Amino acid sequence: MTKIKLVDLHSQYEPLKEEILAEISNVLEGMQLFLGENTFRLEEEFAEFCQTRYAIGVGSGTDALYLAMRACGVVPGDEVITVPNTFFATVEAIVMAGAKPLFVDIDPETNNMDPGLIEAAITPRTRAIVPVHLYGQPADMKPILKIARKHGLRVIEDACQAHGAEYDGRRVGGIGDAAAFSFYCAKNLGAYGEAGMVVTNDREVATAVQMLRNHGSSERYHHATYGVNSRMDEIQAAVLRIKLLHLDESNTRRRAWAFEYNRSLAELPEVTLP
């Protein structure tokens, strides 16, 4: 019987090995290890991929969530609505921002946030909604956005598992006020270390994230606020630039495999398919 690995990083690496090693060598020869050309070029390329105006490279997906919340005005004492069936970092980032997570249940048909339950969870202290695009399947964003605008709330998409996913003809990430992506190695767009990205169409949010990722500084030794050390390193940016070129093709293969699983499992009554 053939053993199939759940995550096979070698099979991703081998076809791109020569390109990746060459770009890593170029980074080491140049010794611009943080916030250099590869980071800035990746930001431009990923913004174009997500159909957003801005993309800001950071140290991890967790940092991307946290910094997006701070840039969107989440402060200690606020409440942030999200779902319970997500990776721990979604809630961790809310707590890191000093806010309280409020859970709304999921729609059992989609496994994503049930928009019909959101309004009952809103209180005067609620600041934002964080829908999670789980396993590449987007949350139902239209009703979520409608509720958010009605109550003056920010919408921060957790797209850490949804690189290239689409909702109503648009790539996820540019639908809410901001979105967070993770480039953990096992993602469909993965670095060879830790990295993340915040995307947004809001210039003020983008500017805030750029400052916050670098100790609250937009100019060397001038710190307008307190931030964190969350700069994307150049080796990760170089690797991600290469892999981004192949992401659409990779996602197409994944969708074909998912279709086969859905087809094969459709007749099993004990299995609910999204």
C-alpha cells in the first residue's frame, strides 16, 4: 500500500530547487537581510495577486492578524467576533491586541461563520468581526459586511488558509477592511521559515501596519507608537516570490483533487461535504 503524506514539502521543493537555491545565494551575497528588494517586490506582487492596493510583509500569520487588528483600531477592552473552529492563533491575536474574543457558531453546511448569528453577539464594546476562510473555502462575506457596516464594525479576514480563494468573483483579502495571510511552510503558499502578510485597500491601515511591524517606526530611530519586531526576512521573501509564480497552477491541481474526494465521498451519509 502506498503511503501518501499529508504534507510533502520535498515534492514542492524539488521542481523549484535550482531557482530557490540561486535566489537564497543572491540574498546572502547581497547581505540585505530584512526589508530589502525581495520583500518590497513580493509585497507588490502579492497585492496584485490578491487584487488589493497594498500588501505588507510581516513575520508570521499570527503577527499579520494582530497587526491588522491594531491598524483597524482594536484596542484593549474591545470585543472581536470570530468563530470557535479555527486555529488558536485567530483568538490569540485578539487577546494580544487586548480585546475579548466573542464566538458565534458556524453554519453546519459550510463550516464557516453563520451570518445569521452575528447581530445577537454584538454589544456596545464590539469593534470588529474576524471571519475565517477555513481550508480555502471563503466565509459568506456579503451579509457579514452588511452587518458590519450597519453597526460601524471593522471586518478583518483571516485568510491564513485561503491563498487564492475566491468569493463572488473576487480574491479573498480585498473584501474586508484588511486581511491576514500566513506563509507557514505547510500552507499552499509556504515559506521556508515563518512569514505572513497583511493586505488592504485602506492607505491608513497599510501605513499603520508598516510602522507597527518595525517597532512603531516609519523613520529610523523615530518611533511614533509602540509596535513589534515583525519584519519579513529577505530569504523568505525570495522563496515566496518564486513559489507565488506557481500558486495558481498548484491551486488548480488541489481543486481537481478536492473534486475527486467530493465525488467519491458524496454517497456516504455519515460524511457532510462543504
